[in-house]
Amino acid sequence: MRQHLVLEALLAKLQQPDMLVRVPELIVMLNDAVKTDIPLEVQTQLLAVLPNIQPENLSFTNIEALLWSDYTAAGAWIYQGDWSTLPGYVQAWLEGSVD
């Protein structure tokens, strides 16, 4: 629940007019801290809708029960998941058949 509150607060902060103009700068600054396979074109589309996202339209779920902790070869702590089951869970959640 705390993570959800942090994400909602982050959204509210990013939607402030003075922050909206800084979002591209923030993305560049955080580039080394976040890894994603979301194409730049999709990221740009998501940024365009950022001002219109309403907190009451946000939904969260927790997949912690589907994950286990592990370590990379370099010793970094990570979560692992079973990629044969995770997409099905996410799809079911999006369809409303999982709480």
C-alpha cells in the first residue's frame, strides 16, 4: 500500500505545471537508474497523456506472491518470476477476474 501511495504522490507531483516541463530532463537524468524495453515512441505517447491521468482511474495489484528473491551473477539482489505464469496473471487482472 505504501508503494501505491508513493506512486500516486509521484503522479501528482509530475502533473504540476512546473514539473511537466521538466519531465524530459528528468528522464535523461534517470536514464542510468531505470532499465526498460518500452520503445521511445511509446514513452513519448505515455508522457503526452500524463497530465490527463486521474488518480481515481489508477488500479494496483501485488504480484509478490508470484515472485521469489534471487541474486544476479554480480551479486545484486533481484526478484525473479515465472514468466510462464506472470503474463496470464496480469491479463486476468486487467480483465478484472483477479483482485
